[in-house]
Amino acid sequence: MDTTNGSAGPLAPALAPAQDGQRENESGGFRLKLCTVCASNQNRSMEGHLRLAQANYPVISFGTGSLVRLPGPTVTQPNVYKFNETSYDSIYRELEAKDPRLYQANGLLNMLGRNRVIKWGPERWQDWQVGMPRVKHEKDQGSVGMEAGVPDVVITCEERCWDAVVDDLLSRGSPLNRPVHVINIDIKDNHRDALIAGGAMVDLADSLNKAALEERSKVGAVTFDAGGAASRASFDERVPEVLGEWQERWPDLPATWTLSWF
Amino acid sequence: MAADTTATSASASNISVAEQLEQLSAARKLVLENSTYYDRIVKGVLPIIGPTAPLELRRWGAEFLAESLATPVLAMRDKENITVAVLDTLRALLDGAGEDAIVLKASVAAAASAYPVALRWIIHNSYHTESWEQMTAIKARILRIWDGAPAPVMLSCIKFAQRVVLAQTASNGMEQKYHGLDISLNLIPANHPLLDPRQLEAEATGLLDRMLGVLQDNSSDALLVDATLNCLSILSRTRPNTTYRILNAVLNFNPLKLANSPMTPKTRVFVKSLEKTTRVFLTHFLRRDPNNALSRRIQQYLEKLMRSRAEIFDDAGRKRALADQAAAGHGDAKRQKVEAAGVAHISIPPLGQGPHTLAGVFTLTNSLGLQAFDATQLPANLAAKISVRTLAGLDQQVLDFAIAGIRDRLTSLHAARAAAAAAAQPMVYNAATAPLGVEEEDDDYEPDLTPAEDTEQILNKLDNAPPEEPMEPTADSGVAMALGPFKLPPPPTLDPDAAAKLSQAAASRVFGPLSVLKEGSALRKPKAGINRLAASSYDRDSWLTLITRLATRSTASLDLDNSSSNGSIKPEDADTALDRSRGMSLGDTIREMLYTYILEDWRRRIEIAVAWLCEEWYNDQLTKRSGSGGQLHYEKWALRLVDGCLSYITAQDKVLTRFLAEIPELSRALLGKLKALCADPTTVQLALTSLLYLVMMRPPVREIALDTVAEIWTEYEDARPLAAKYLVKWRPGFIESQTRPPGDEAMSANNMAVTT
């Protein structure tokens, strides 16, 4: 990486583990592992990545598009980059060299500047090997707790991405036998909406994590014939309920959910 | 080293659980970093996480086992080693009475990963019966706790069952060759000492049915249904024996059943989830195997699902659609922000020195970005849409101002005479994308190319394509662009000959349909008498009626004698001076053709001739009544028709009799034509019988007919006997009067003839 990232990099991750340690102690140590997904792994998923990481959730993020596409000088001339091979920083520097005024004005440089301190570069969902240990990502924000590389909840930012993710999981054939909740939140692809939705994602993560914690705090024998009372219900069962309640709080962000498998 | 620490810590019971967990986490971090430690660490932790360990350790242990057995970093051989080693602990964890749900969930998940690996191990190491016994016991235990287990455990049980079915059904080899997904019934030899393929397959069939039960019961528990649907896909795709049963169960499943119940936030999430998960499952299948026998059913099901969903989520959809519409109308919100302001107040700077492109002259914006925009890149229809929308919403004052500004520019340019074509630099170099060379990217970049990606791929390719031909800037503005008034070339002058030819051609076309039209059914139908409509159906009869009327009543000569026309029916006087100068009138042309048409097969078309002559007669009467002195046609064409027929007539053609009986008017001249028949002995009888018929049945023409008979008697010796017979009856005394005056000689001759 380069100087810009190098200088900003250590700051944020250094902050996160300290907080994480504190929060972990308060909350009994369990944090849901999350994953945010949008089309280009730039705006919406990265806003979510940042906000969830700041809230001390282990988090990774991906894009489902075939290429990273950023607006260019005209609608027909977008800036196109490859996933997994281009760093946020190199994109930043390229656009800055091209037309600093334009890309400052449309917020791209601002966004890329934020992204390059979160992680190295945009990653593509379809190329991601689920369960590959992510031990080389210590510098990424939200990397703590994500070492095993398997999230509990995937949050997509657009119906199209949700479809792509669920469909991709079907193609993979669920070799890991591990359930995953895939939740879509429809977010319009602009900075303002992404910002609002970032808060909504944290709210959702907190609600879900609370349910998961309650499940974990129930110590003792399983009564097989129980299952009735909501307080006894497991995390998995409570996800749709929690999402429904969340939806009431965030009516402008229509949500979809399914339980799939890695 | 960490492994050693773990091992020692396990044995030391005086360490607290929290400390132990910390050590275990460190060990886990170690294996994640270096997979070669897996074998040692997994085996090392087994004693610590057993069924007698504290709950936290059991939870951690079960989850660690599940994670380790599923990890993609280990090769199959390493995995086999670990799997065989953990079966004992796994079984113990599962067997623990009243075990914690999280421990059970993770243990069953671990067992799901272990199952295919253990099966493969046994296939190749049949001596190792102990492992298989362990695995079988685990399977039995899991299948027993499946029903009635808490939801998370049940989820894992579903997945376990799915792995058993996957491993114990014949594969079509379409699955990915990793993570044991490719372990199937195909691998088991028929003579394996431990494994009986048929028995295993039967078990798989039973388990699949049990899995599908949740669909067959039309369960509304989205959690279980989603979990089932999302793991059935690989079965339906790669295990042909399961495909039909799975799809059948899915197609009989109604994901929208819950929609009828009151919509709480949770049920809303449920309904949407069930619907979408079912849809993704089916579209996924359809895309992978579009030629499946069930494809049509799937498509119908999906269409129905879409419709029902539209009804249920109508309100939500509408809200979203409006937002989308707005976005479509005003472009992408994300990209619109640049230079959005500054349109309201336009300032039109005068052009500086130097050559300008035509585009430059018309460019009003100050934004460099917009100036560089090459409008020719837009597709024409999009450009048209934008233009129309802009013009519709444009303030008149702004437009006037802009036009005035451009005009000023042009006049100033004109004055300066800074002519010479300016070669504008076409924007070919797309700086944004060129350096990356993304064009070289090809399909193999996509490990899994799905149609959903295709549109995007195409878009990307389009993005990278060089812009289409830049507009060639024209130096002299305006002049070349203006459109002069366009006039059609005048038609060639029409001389009478050409006009006649053309009208003949037109007339001949009128006869075109006759060859293809069917014989009218009028003969079979009862006649409607006087009430019949002349041409109410499109058959040959109707068409002929049309032609005859066209011939007899055509309005070709109207302009000549407009005042004399009476009512809707125009008198026929086509043969005017004007028409004569051009040869034949349209009416006569048609008559001529009609005549030819009848004579082509006159025996069968005699009816048409009668109908035609009736029309002619009718028109003649009208012409006479109007007193316009128009041409009369009936006589002329009746004579021609008779002439035409007589040249071909034979003794058997009784049709002549009928013709003469039916045409509206008979004249002496017409009947005189019959005399010619008497020159031929064979047709004498026909001629005379026809005349006799007229005498008997048409009293008005009786005298003319008898006169004709008398003339025949006088002129044709051969016809005399028959003629005499009729004359004796109908004109008594005629023969006597004829024979007497010429004298005895003639009379005696006559008598001789009679006597002989």
C-alpha cells in the first residue's frame, strides 16, 4: 500500500480492537459476524462496513457486480475497475489525477478516501471462498472476530444483490453446512441514502445481536418440547421477528430475508 | 507450540474456564493461520470439550469441530484423518441427554460435514468397521432428535439429512468437485462388504421425503421452508433421481398462503421471504436446466406467483415504482449532481477568436465536463426523448434568450469572416477506462457466469467501447442544414390512348376476382324473390351483379350531363363526344369484357347474359324516360350475344329457348337471327321450338314470333314442314294465303310436296 493509506491505516484498526475488547467484556463477548454486500463494494456496502465496524461488529464486505463501476464524466463513460485487483487507494489517486474538481464535487474522492482506510480494495462476492481464513486482513476495519471468514448474517443493499447472493449460494451447493441469514435492505445508490442506511444497519445488527445474546445466555438443558414462548425462542427463529420490528422503525428501507447455507 | 500449551492446559483442571477459552481461541487462531496444525490441535482439544466439560467449553468445542470439518483449506485426506478422529467425541456430544441447543446445532452441523467424508473413508477402507458404526450411530441419533428439536437444531438436522441424501444418491457429475459434494452413490461398489448401495439409496429416498414434508404440509414456518429450499438446489441439479420429486413438491407448495392471515410485521417478512426464496430456487433451476420436462410448469408457476405477489404487495410496489420513475425521468440521481446548478441563469459569452466547431457555436454551458460531452454517443431515441422533454419543460424566455445569443454569435462570426473549417478534436480517447485495459478482460474472469451478470457484462463492454463516430463539424453553419420545400415531380401528361389503355387495364382487374371466387350458393338457397339483395355476399354471383351494374350504370359520363341525372341511379350515356374521342368508355370496355366472359362458356353463363341484358334494358328505359337522348345499349348487345351464341349452337342447346324466353325484350331483328339456324337441318327444330315457346308463353311477342316462323316457312324449304305445322295451329290461313296469290303453279307444287 502507499503513504496515504499507511498513515491513516494504523489509526482506525488500532482504535477498533481496544473498543472491541471493552464491548466484548460488557456484552458477554458474543458479536454476530456480519457481511455487507452491494454492487460495487464502494458506497452502500462500505458505508455499512464502516458503521458496523465502528460498532464493534466483525464485518466483511463485497460487491456482486462483474466489475467495479464508478460514475465518470458522463453517464456513458463510467470508470471501470476490476474487483480484487484494484485498491481503493489506486482508484483514488487515478481519479484525483484525472479531474479533481469533478470527482471532488460528486463525492467520489470523499468516498474512496473513506474506503481506503477501511480495507485494501473492493472484493467480489462470487470470487470469495467462504471459510477461507482471513488472517491476512488484520488491517481491515471489522477484521477482529472475522478470522474464520464465515459471517452469520449477510446484509445486501439492493434486491438485485440479494438475488445474486442467494442464487450464488445455491450454485455453491452449501458445502460448509452452515446456516446464514441473508437480509436485503433496499438502499438507493447515493451518498445520502447510504449514510442513512448505515445507521439502519447498525440498528438491525444491534437488534439481531441482542437476540443472539439472549439465546447464548440461556444456559442449561434443552427442553425439546418447549419452543413456545418468544423469550425462549432461538436466534434463528427470532430473526424474522426482529427484522419485522426493525422494518416498522425503518419503513423506507424495504427488507427481504431468507435463511440460506454456506 | 500453541498446541502443546493447549494440551497441557487441558490436563490441568485448576485453570478457570475463561482462561481455557482464551487458550483455545489462541489455538484456533493458530490453525487459521497455518492449516498444518489442524490435525494436532483438533485432536488436542477433544479431551477438553467432551460431554463432561463445562457448557462454554462444549459450545466452543462443538462450534470449533463444525468449523474445522467444514474448512475449505484442508485436502480430503487430511479431512478424513480428522473426521475419523472426532467421531467418538461427536457421538458423545450428541448422545448427551438434555444437551444445550447450541452444542447440538454445531454438533449436527459437524456431523453433516463428517458424513460424506466418513462414507468415502469407508468405501476405501472397508476394514475400518468401527468408524462406520460410529457414523451410523450418529446418523441414527440425529434422525431421532430431528422431530421436536429446537429450531436451530432442526435446521442442522435438515442439512444433515440433505448431505446424507446427496451422498447416497446417484450423481450426474454436474456438481463441483470440492468439500465432498461429489461423494455420491456412484462411488460405492456393488460388492462392498459394509455398504449396500440399494439400501443406502432407499434410505436416501426416505430422508428426502422427510425433508420435503415441510413443503408438502405447506408449512408457513419460513425458517424451515427457506432452510429446506436453499439446500435442495444441489440435489435437484446433480442428483437426477431426486429432481422430479423435489420440483413436484416445490410446485405444489403455496408460499403465499400466509398472505390471507392478518399481516403482522413478522408475517410480512415471512410471506416475502417464502415467495422470494421459492422464486429464486425455481429460476435458478430453470436457468441451469431450461430444457427440463417440468420447465413449462415452472414457468407457469412463476408467472402465477408474480401476479399474486403483485396483488399482495401492491402498495409497496407502487411507492417504489414512483421513485424509480422519477429517477428514470431525471436521470441517475448519483450522476446528476455534477453541475446541476447554473442552468436557470444562462449567460452566453461571445465566442473568442479562432475557429469554432459547430458544436462550439451552439454550446451554452460553461461546464467543461458538459462541453466535452459528445451528444452523438447517445442513441437516437434517447436523444429524441431528452429533446422533447427539455423542450416541453423549457421556459420560453430562456429559449428566446438562448436563440438570440446564438444568433449574435453567428452574426459576429459572419462579420469576422473567420471562415475555414475547424477540425474539432473528436473525443476518442476515453481517459477514464483506457489505462486499465479492461477490454482484455474476458469471460474466464467470471468463475460462474450467470445470466444475471450478463446484462452487466454487456453494459461494461459498452462502457469500454470507443465512442461512435464523432459528428463531423460543418464550417458553414445553418445553410447546409436548412431543408428546402419539397415538391413531388408532376405526373406525366396523360394522352387519350394511354388513358384508354389504363382504363382497360383497370376494367380487366374488375374481372380478376371471378376466377377465384366460389360459385354462389344461390342455386341451393330458396329465392328471395323481389326482396333479394343484389350483392350481399362475396361470391361470384354477387361480384357479377356488381360488374353488370358497373357496366350499365357507371357514372363515367356524369360530368357531361349532370342536370339530367335523376336520383341515385345515373343514366348510362357513356358514348359521349368526349368518350368517343378517347375510344371506348369505361362502361363499354366492361361490356366488351363481359361479353367475352359470357361467350367463353356461354352455355353455363347464359344466366349472366340474361341478368346483364335485364340491367341494360332497365337503363335504356331510364334513359328514354329522362329524355336526355343518351345512347341505348340493350338492342345492340342482345344482338351481339345472340350472334355469338348462334355460331356455336347445336341441336341440343335448349338453353337458347330459355334465353329467348327470359331476356326482357325481343325485337324482330333479334328473332330474325334465328332464321339463320334453319339453314342447318339439325338446328331447325331448335329454332322453331324456341319460337313456338315464345308464341305460347310470351303473348306480347307472339306476333313477331309468328312472323318469324312465317318468314322461315317462306325462306327455308327444309324448315317448311315443321313451320307449317305451327302456322296451321297458331296462324290459320297463313299458308293458304301464301300459296294462293302466286297462282296454281305454286299451289300445286305445294300440294305435291304435301302429298309426297
